[in-house]
Amino acid sequence: MTHLEARGTAMGALEEAHLATAAAAAAVAACDCHEEDEEEEHDIVEVGGGDGEAPADAMETAVRELLLGLGEDAGREGLRRTPKRVSKAFRDGTRGYTQKVKDIIQGALFPEVGVDKRTGSAGGTGGQVVVRDIDLFSYCESCLLPFSVQCHVGYVPSGGRVVGLSKLSRVADVFAKRLQNPQRLANEVCGALHASIQPAGVAVALQCWHIPLPENLKCKTLQGWISTSHSSCSGVFEGENSSFWNDFSMLIKLRGIDMERVSHSASISWCPLKSYEVPVCNGHCKKATINGAISPKSIPAPSNMVSAVSSMLLSLGEDPFRKELVGTPLRYVQWMIKFRACNLDVKLNGFTLNNLSVYKSPAGDAIDHQAIHSELHFPFCSQCEHHLLPFYGVVHIGYFSSGDGEVIDRSHFQALVHFYGCKLQVQERMTRQIAEAVYSVSRGGAIVVVEANHICMISRGIEKLRSSTATIALLGQFLTDPSAKAHFLQNILDATGLAV
Ligand SMILES: Nc1nc2c(ncn2[C@@H]2O[C@H](COP(=O)(O)OP(=O)(O)OP(=O)(O)O)[C@@H](O)[C@H]2O)c(=O)[nH]1
Ligand SMILES: [Zn+2]
């Protein structure tokens, strides 16, 4: 049975199980690892979609199912187009399945002889070409979250031909834009370049960073992400004492990058969400267990949400029954349900602001800056409601402490930040909600600054790796008195040690 036939059977089974809500067949994107199979395209059977827009495809239907599973109103402003955006983001993030290396390399090889006209390698016998610091983003196959990749590719030209430099990055991107694990990514880039350029050898070195679990995201930058290094090589780079490998690692060391030759088995998963032994989800998700004990952090996931993610995999042309993907739908749902729309926390924790100290500022008092209290650097991880991708960073809160110097316990603010952060959000709304909640207690005024990295801006779309977003909300005297605001902002600067 060919791969496509097997997938057709799997799709049929899944279709009965959960595509009853939307009879849609997954677009089966031909990927060049099945080039020998006849390329068969399944039409996407369009089903009723949003408001007058093109009807939803299977992926959008599945995302809508996830939003409902999160207790959200999928029709509300902010979420109405989320299924379409998430579908577009995932398709763009896995466009590599439909790209072909030969289309990239064809016509991109040009003659360049080595020194003394020998037909050896270009740039001189024994010479090699290394393209360093290729920024890529790929999708973790174990949890469907994006991971950051710094890729370095070297090859030793032969036959007096070199390839256009950009093509090395483009080929790396073909394999990055798939559901991946780092070692397989390194192997596939190396193998594809060797097969298409026919050089004396290829070396690929990857540094990868996986977003940590939300509770471990205590950072404003990519620090704190789970990092790992992988390499793959062919031809003259192989062998413990390959001088070509030594030259390659030296040429990337010139960039301050120390890459040992590390090649793991492609089956070892690095994904932090894979830390729980995840039972194959049979639709009646039992709690994941670690050596028999119920892991405190694993949250049973509603099977309709898990099935929806399986259909997303199918819709991307992937095989949800591929062994590396079997636990993926459950892990992705476990990540998503951390951001459920839930006001239950407020009631259950008895966390109401009004049992905190209330401060009434005497009207017209000259601002006593000592009365301004700053609580800084509350880490948070939220989920962008437009793309269902995390944004995370820190929250800084300023308020007027009560007349007798009484201040609000810091733990209340952390709970407040968690409450408004841990849901589908936009950063401006989260900033406002926290400020209004603080202002409801300290009537003198409240100010909130949020600094965040948006994975949706870093890993896709405009892909601006170093971009970050700051938002500010002012209430009461922070709005009316510029010096109070300046005082608080200076406090943040002083605390970051950046003040000059
Ligand atoms: N203001 C604001 N915008 C956000 C936030 N999170 C994501 N976005 C933006 O939401 C917008 C969605 O724009 P759309 O054009 O509907 O979707 P898109 O085609 O995926 O947009 P691109 O990201 O530009 O590719 C994007 O511009 C995102 O940057 C947020 O917290 N606040
Ligand atoms: Zn992962």
C-alpha cells in the first residue's frame, strides 16, 4: 500500500471519528519525499465558513472546535477570523511539504574553478563555502509550537561548480517549514544539498531553541528557551578526523559559535512538552502519567479537541499516525487549555480585589512620590487570540500606596497578572484590564507597563526575530501628573540596571 493509500485509509477512519461536523477532505500536499508516488491532490471540500467569507476548510473547522473547547465565543471580535489566520499560519509554516529542492537548485549552479585552474574545489583546493547564522523557524512535531533555529551550512564544491549562496538558505527553509525535530532537520538539509549539488561533502550545524513550558517562561528574551545543538555531515566532512569538519567548525567559531559535532538519533525528542509519557489518545483521554503517578501538570484534554488537532495534521498533509505525531494532538491541546477562557479562578481562589487595602488620595494633595509604589517584573505567558501563538514577557505595576504606607501584597499582583494573562488575549487589552483592576483598589492612580515578545511576529508573517512590544495603561493621577508617570518609568529603568 503506498503512503498516500495508507493515508487515505487513516483519513477515512478519522473522518468518521470526528469530521462529522465538517465533511472536508484534507488537502494532501505532495511532499518531495513521496515524489515517486503519483501526486494526487484531494480537493478541499469547502464547508460553511464565517461571515460571508470563503467557506472554512478542514483546518479552520478544527480551529473553531478548539476555540469552542476553550470556552470561547468563536464569533466574537478578535476570534472571528482566528480560524482563517491560524490555518494560514500553519500552512505557511509547513509550506516546505509542497516545495521541491530541485526547483531551487536548478539553474543555480555556476562554473567556478579552484586556484591554478585546477578543476578542484572553488576558491582553492580543499576550499569550502560556509553560510553562517541562517535564522529559521520550524514547527516542533511533538507539540506544534514553533522553535527557533540558527543554521550553519558548509560544503566543499566539486566539479568546478558553486551554487548561489541564497540557495543554501532556501533549501534549509524547505525542511524547516515542516513539522520537524532538530536532528531530522539537520539530516534532511544535509542529504538534500548533497544530492542536489553533488559536492565533495556537506556539513550542517543547527542550534535550536524550543519555547519552555509557560510556567518556566520567566524572561523577556529567547533566554530561558530550551536549547539544543545538532549536526549532520556527508562526504569529506565525515569521519572523526575530517580536516574539512575542523575547518567548518573553525569558520563558524569565528562567529563566536562553538559547535561540537553532535548527532543524536532523530527519534530522541527534545520537546519539553514531551516530558510526560503521553498515552495514545483514544479519545477518552486519561490523565497523562509519569511512572504511574498522575503528573500534576498534565491536564486531561477533551477528546473532540484532540480529534480536531488530528484533522489539522491531516489537513497539512501529515500522517497523524506517524509514530512521532501520535502524542502530538494531546500535547497541543494540553498547551492550549492552559489558556482557557475562565473566570472561575477569581471565584475559586476567592481572589477579589476589594478585600485588599483601599486607598483614598486626599484631593489636590501635592503628589508624594513616596506614595507611588512599584511592583516590577511579573513574568507572564499569554496566547495571542489572532494566531493562537504565545506572547510572553513581564508586567510592571505602579500604584499609590495608601496614606499610611500600606501596600498591596505582591502575590496578589502575580495572581492578577496570571489571571488576565493566561487566556486568549491581545496585549493592549491585558494591559488595560490589569490597570483597571489595580485602580479599583488604589484610587490614587494605577499605571501598568507590559513588555512582551510575540511569537506570531517572530516566527511567522513579518518574522522579526528581535522585535518586542511594550504597552502602557495609565489611570488617575498617573494620567494627570506627568511627573508621577516619569517617576514610575524611571523605577523600571533603575530596576533593569539600564539607567545611565
Ligand atoms: N494590537 C495587537 N495586535 C496583535 C496582537 N497579537 C497579534 N496581533 C496582530 O494581529 C494582526 C492580525 O492581522 P491579520 O491581517 O488579521 O492576520 P495575519 O495575516 O496573520 O497578519 P500578519 O501577522 O501581518 O501576517 C497582526 O498584525 C498581528 O501582529 C496584540 O496583542 N495586539
Ligand atoms: Zn515541542
